[in-house]
Amino acid sequence: MKKIILLKIAVPVIVFVVLMMWLGPLLRGPARMPSTPTPLSPSPPGNYELVVNCTIPKNLPTKMPLLKIIPEPIPLEKWLQVAREIFNMTGKLEINKDYDSNETFIKEVAPHGGFSSFLQVGYGGYFTWTLDGSPLTYLVPSFDEARRIADGMLEKLREHGVVPENIQVEYSSTKYSWWRNGRPIGVTVFYTLKFRGYPFCQKFSVELTGEGVDTVFGAWRFFEVADTVQLITVEEAMSRLSPPGISGGAVTDIIINSVELGYTHNRQVQEYIPTYIFKAALVITTLTGELETMETVLTVPAVP
Amino acid sequence: MMGMVVLMVKDYVLKLFSPPLLLALIVLSFLTVPFSITHAQSNDDSNDKEVGVEWINDYPGEWVYIRGYGWAYLRPLNHRDEDAEGFYNKLVQDGGFYGLFDFNNTWAWESDFEESPEGGWLGDSYIADNVDYVYFAGHGNPDGFFFSTEHDDGNYNYMVHYSEALWGNRDLEWIFISACEVLEDEDYHYVNWKSAFGDPCCLHGICGFASVAYDYSELGEKFADYLLQGYSIGKAWRMATIDVQPYYVDAAIYRAWIDYLDTTLCDYYNEHLPGYGPIYDDPYVYEQLDPNCVVILVYESWSCEGGSLRN
């Protein structure tokens, strides 16, 4: 019995003590050095202030329809045709379904000396096509040339029936979107998506590099119009605004520069839901106490 | 081996003490600790599929004084766990990677990422530089990334300052930093991280953000998902950040590039995870093989506008 007690209790205790004596300094280190200075700004950033810097529209609707997303509006065969005929994926294709994310990946395996291209199709018919591995140069296309190519891409997608017919796709802007060592290597053409004049938060965009089209985001989803729902007021929506978490400080002020009604995608219920869209500037107190301003878009569901 | 022991100790303390494990541990420790580890060149182990993550939600919510730097207000965050563990779980469960550590909050230590922390703390050779891919999710700024506790008795307690980082001289290939502004491009601030690549250059690259980033949960898993679909590391980071982060956020990658007589021999942007596409040797290896090879570091940033999830 004594031996058992010795083995089960005493030995582990002795081993633990020896281990801690030996590894303790490595794990724990010496005591902390005292911090003598005091903070420059003793009041930490906490509550934020909401500043309305625009006129609140008075004639916003009080009811709008929900838009129910159609799970798989386009069969795989059609996407394979799109892959071949629009995105020139004429080599060997691998198809992989990710059931967690409801996405299908169509990959053309390294057809041109090591470059792969991917067509990723998601719930409701949104898609991304991108080329991976092409050498990028500083010879980016002009904004006019980029717009012309992007318009052509949109037209081809329409012809193949992968653009929802009940949305409007309107040119929005062309911007440099990708930089190497401070010089542009990519330019993106953006299009706003709307339903009956109400914008979606998601967009259609075409990114181009010196090698041509690099990425296409068709962030639309096919939908059918569902029930009409009562909307909360814009004032109530503003009361529900909350600052986003920032991994480098805290939001001190939210300055609302414009507000409009639109739609945003809710993945939990797979619907487009009416949403107040606030264009805003965030005043951020950085970790070290400086103030920075950042433009952003904040959304609040307009349904109760 | 030493690093493995340290990982075991740290992980072990998080759980219940178990005498048999203690005994095994002490025997292992005595066998391995006395051997020193050299840093003269890369010391990649044979397993190229090791991953580790550290994340912090529970920042103290108060001003902390950082020696040699000043005050910083470390506000708690909400979704750093889902971000980092989404990456970790995806690679381990779906990608067959070996998950070596998932340290969080008070168990995520700055010394785990530092070459030579002062005061007897073990450095990165045993943690971050002991795996191939490491992902950090927490607070950051152009000078470094931040922790909720202090484990360095010299300057820059509570943070990994860029001057304290030297990665890849043991095992690390890539570090992914899901935190604000660590790769800020204003005034070429990102160049400060050049020394982290080592001389000779061992690290393959750093992925991060050039601007403020939002505390959203999906980035790590989305990034891992793209990697396992066969996207290159650069492209996967690019696509994931565009998908997850909203308007006006800029993401970035700072990585090695091998120039051979003014042509690109390899751009580490195009490197893949092992088993999912081409992988490259450590950058210095090319310079050793052929004096015409030159390692340069290339920085790219992009706007996150236009993705499919949040934008």
C-alpha cells in the first residue's frame, strides 16, 4: 500500500516540483518591470458619438418586398459552358463541391505554363472567376480600355443567361485597385446592382491587369419577389447603428454622410432583405491615441 | 525537438495535470533542453505541413505602457477566435495539416514571435518559428501586433515590434497577420519588416493589411478554403480579404521574389500549400545555388471592394 501511495502521489509531486523549479524561470521569467509614466490620454476611447451630416430623406417607403434567393438557378452544365466559352477554360477541368459553403469550384489545371483559372459558383448563382499565377506588369490598361473590356464581359454573361434579368446593372466607377511597390498593376471596373431602383450592397466588378481580365466578381444572386414587409423608420435604424470592431483601435465617432434604402444579402435566411445603407466616416482612435478618419458603409436591416 | 517540448509544456498546463505525462515530459525535457539551436541558416524540419495560430479577444481594455514605445489602448475584440481557429481547423481537419498550437488570450505570448525576448522568455524558435505556417489574429498597427499580456522584459512589452522579428531561420515559411495596418504602405512603412525575412532571406512572406481591418470572423476559414481549393497563397489571401472585408479596407502581401538575370525565377505570391501546387525552397537557397539569383522583396496591396460575401 505504501508503495502504491508513493508511486501514485509522491513521485508525481516530486517530479512536478523538480520540473517547475527547472522550467519555471523559462516559462515565467522574472517579475515585471514597473511602468512609471502615466498615459497621455487618461480617458480611454469608449462610447462613440453619432453625427448626422446629411438631410434624412422624408419620402422613404414604409414597405418593401423581401427577395427570396433561388438556390441553384443555373445548372452545372451551363457553368461549364460559361467556363469554356467566356473564360477560355478549355483544358482539363476539376470540379469540387464544398458543401459547407454551398460553393462549387471549377478549376482548370495549369493550362498555360503553370497558371490555373478558377470559376467559383455559389448559392443563388453568384460567381467569381479568377486567373492564378499570371505574371503581372505595370502595363495596366487605361480606364477607357478597361471599361470597354468590362462592358464586353457583362454583355457575354448576359447572353449566356447568368445575369439575373430582374436586376439593373449600372456602371459605377473605374479605379486602380491593385498596387505593387506603390505603382498600379490592376484596375477594376465596378457596376452597381439595383432592383426597382434600390441598390444592392453587392456589386459586379471586372479587374484587369496588363495581361487582360484577371478577376470577375458577379456578386448577384437570382431571386424571386416574396412577401412585402413593414420597415422600421430611418431614425430607428440609426438607433440600432453600432460601430464595427476594429483590430487596431476603436471607433470614436460615426459621421453619417448619406442614407438610402437598398438590399443586402442575408446568408442565414438566404434572402435579400430591405436595408438602410449609411455612407459614413468613422473617426477612429488608434491604439496609440491618434485620430484617423476612414470612409465606410454601414448597414442596418430595415425589417423589425 | 526542444520546440515540441515547450509546446507540450505550454499546452499541458492549460489542461489538467497528469502524473504519467509529467514524468514523460521531464525525461524528454532533460534529454533535449541542453542542446542549443543555431540560427545561421534555415533549419526546416522534414514536416512541411505544420500550422499554429494565436489569437486574442480579451485585451485588457485599458491603457498599457509599452517600454521604448509609449502608451497603447488595447480594447477587447470579439471575433479573433473564429478568425484564427477557422484557419486552423480547416487546415487540420480538411487539409491534413498538423496543428501544433492554438494559443489564445493570456496564453498567446509576444515572446512566441520574437527572436530574442529579454528576461528568459523562450523565443520564436520554439513556437512561431517552429511551424511552417502561423496565423495571428488580434490588434495591430504599422509598428507591430499586440498581446494582452507582457512576456518580454526589454523594450516593446505587450507587442511584437518589427525590430524584434526574425522569422524563417528555423522552420517558418509564411506568417498571416489578421490585424490592422501591420503592412501599412504610407511612407513605405512596410519596409520596416524587411529584417524579419532574415539575411540571408529565409521567410517566404507576410500577409496582412495595409489599412484598418474589421473584426470579422470569416477571414481565416475563407483563406484556408481557397488554399485547399488550390489557389496560390497570394491569390488566396487576396480573394479571401476581398470576400470578407468591406469597402475601403486595403489588404497586402510582402513576400520574396527570386530574380534571375532580370527575369522572374519564382514569385512567392504564387507559392501553394504543400500538396496543393508548387512550393519553393527558402529564398536564400536560390542565391546559394546560383550567384545570378537575387532575392528581392515585393509588396502588393489591394482594395477589398467588390467581393461576394460582404461587399
